[in-house]
Amino acid sequence: MAKGAQVKRGGVGRRLPGRLLPRLFFEAPPEVVGPRLLGKLLVHRSRNGLLAGRIVEVEAYLGPHNNPPDPAAHSHRGPTPRSLVLFGHAGHAYVYTIYGRYFCMNVSCEIEGRAGCVLLRALEPVAGIDQMALNRGVAVDGLAPEKLARQLTSGPSRLCQALGLTRVSHNGLDLADSASRLQVRDDGCAVTEMLITARIGIHEAVDWPLRFAMPEHHCVSGKRSLPGRRVSLA
């Protein structure tokens, strides 16, 4: 668990943890925003209480203005009805459907008109774990904390299901708005090192080093010991 992390099985009341990240935080290229997001909190004020997870793994996807454009990015052919939110203001949720039934969530980056995003690949559950387990259909009893955490939020579709995120309800929400039910916040968690490796689960630009993770964290998707380059953030 990251330094400064706290885990709560139930909700945390109406008071949100940490401080809301400003729009300026997201108005940078995704390969810059991605590492910055490690250790931050994704907070969902759901109808069943407050759910929160610490971001421990992300992937950056570059916009079509880059040279060369990122062929794995949804925005690489320009604005479409599906990807339009990526070309708007930074700091918004881009939620899309995969396999016709699951969802993945990205955070939009760059200034308006210059699409880019960061895919959230894994969270460490911080608040509302019992509700996350209900959302995922996972039995809490008998599971060690680390194993339970992996079952809940290790993987982009798992974390969306755990937090109750869908395209219909959450795509386009402003993560930098204090009134939004979905926010990214900073509670002061210190991340001193990250691992940089190639992206996974794609078929193009597979060798681009745009996946960022907290090294050997138990919630990182796939193998816990990832190959890659360690970089100090201290």
C-alpha cells in the first residue's frame, strides 16, 4: 500500500478526501499527465455511497496532432461521436464500451482541440470496499486484503464495474468540477518511484513506453513483477 493510504470498508460520509485537482493539472500531454496521476484518488459519489480508489497504473494515448499519430488511440482519425469528449476541455471522463458489456475509463488531457487521454488501468480500493464487492459480485469473507483488492480494481474494466461507472451515466463528466459526482483528488499520497513499460492489450504501437505503474503494487493488472524501467520521482 502506498504511503499515506487509508482503506475504509464503508463510505466516508459526505466529506471528500483530499483536494480537487485543478483543470491546469490535466492540460498537458498524456505522457506527462499519466505519471502525475499515480497516487491520486478517483472518487465517485454514487447513489450507494462514496467509492474511491487510488490510481496505481495508467496508460497514455496520444492525440492525432502528434508526429506520428498514435494508431492505438481512439482519437487518431479525428473527432467522432464516440471520441468527441477527447477533443474538448481537459479533465473530463471518457468512458467507452468493450466487448459490448464492459467499460473502460480515460481522463482527457491537452488543451481544447488537441485530443489525448490517459487510461486508468488499476486502482487500489480506498473507500466503499463492501459496495465495490457487491458491484463486482465478489465475496469479501475469506479473502486476504491484497487478493480482494486485485479482484475488485485490478484492470480497467474491473475498476469501472467496482465503482459503478458506465458510458451512459459517466462519459463526459467534469473531473475538475467540485459539483461533479466523479472527481480526481489529491490526498497527499507520496509516490516516489514509477515503472515505465510498453502498453498492453492493443495491436498497434505495442512497443511505445507509455504504461506507467507503481512498481510491484499488488493491484497492478497482469503480472505483479513487470518488466520495464524504474524512474525515481523523489
